Amino acid sequence: MTALLLDIGNSRIKWGLLDDGSIRKTGHISQERIREQGLQVLTGKLPRQVDEVFVSNVAGTSFATRLSGVVGMHCDCDVRFARSQKEGWGVRNSYSQPRRMGVDRWVAMVGAWAEVEAACLVIDIGTALTLDAIDSGGTHLGGQIIPGSAIMTSALSDATSDIPNVRPQPAGKGASMEMFGRSTAAAVREGVQNAIVGAVDRAFRTLQSDGCEPTAVLTGGDASRILEALATTPLHRPHLVLQGLAHMLDSNQ
């Protein structure tokens, strides 16, 4: 069986082809390009010969409806959407209303647990920073949702008269993080990045103080910006949501 896996985020769409248990032919495209050029710019990059399409979508029901029609026609097969659940694939959701949890968080937890099968802190750094803690028995202890770097910088610019909307440096350039910036732009950039690192490190230390020794599993479009700055060495899994989708299909639960 081959399956097209889609991770529909607020800023980017990622995809991969699940073939014989392995994910290959991965790629991504920005939501901005989709808005400008339509879903055809996405389907032009996707394979046609697949048995099914399995999707994690946080871009809303209207987008899901459009995607289902266009991609379903492109691949000539059904398009299925993952849903957050109370329990499944070894993980127990702490939410009293599980469907209110963003499905990307749920699928990422499933993917992380499938790999480590031990206590872990799932860290997704994208439009938002999300942190989800899982204990050694697979129980979700709860999470945090924090504005991502672009939202933080735009909020500063919107709420003040003299602070510009600072664009982040490209990943891999100027990778070493400073504590103090020597210009307003640098001060904003370093402050935002250090705020994210501080939130992750504090969450990790809190779990340790509670007697848990978690594995940090890091994903998201901005993950590489803080990879070397964290107090712990995480497992960097850029396609964690795709891994979770693949595990759900392979397990056939």
C-alpha cells in the first residue's frame, strides 16, 4: 500500500509518500503560495499513483473541504482526515474534550511515542510553539501553547511606535544565539528566540523535578533555529507529524 501523507499547518503544507513502511519524496510549500496561486500549485508537486490520502489539518474546515476535492480528484482516491482521540496508539489524551486538541499536536504525540515509548516532551516550533508532556506510561500530562517567533515580533511592532517588525535570520546563518542584542532589531530577535528556548528548558526542568526523565522530541519549521541552544539534546524530527500519520496507518488501529 502507498499513501500520500499531508501535514496541513497554518504556515506550511508538508507531504510525504508512505511506501512499504518508509516515508520518502517529502516536500513542503507555504500557505502564502497556496493563497496566491491556488491548490493547483500543490497538486502539481504531489504523486498521483497512491492508494489513499491521510491528512492532519489545522487550517480549518473550509480549507479541508477544498483540499479534499482537489487532492481527491488528483489522486483518484479517498481523502481521510486524522482526528484527535481520547486514547490510541499507546497515548492517552488528557483533554476532557479530546477533539478540542489540535490534531497536529495529537498526531505528533503519537509519532513521538511510537519512536521512544518512554516519557517525552514533544516540542513543535512553528506559527505557535506547542509543548506536550507524556509520562512513561503514555499518559498526556498536558501542554502549553505559546506564540511563535513571527507572532511575537509582529505583536511588538503592532503595539509600539518605534519597534520594527523584525524578520528572523535565515536558518543556519548567525546560528549562535546571543543573550543581548546591540540594535533594536537584534534585541527583538534575540529576546524572542531566548523566550522560546527558556520556555522549552523550563518545561523540561519541571518534568525532571517531578521525577520524570523525558526525551525531548523537536519538530516544526523553526526548530533548527534553537536546536543548538537548548539545555538538553533533543531528537530532531522535522517530519514528526508525517511519522505519526504513518504509524496510525501502519498500525491499522
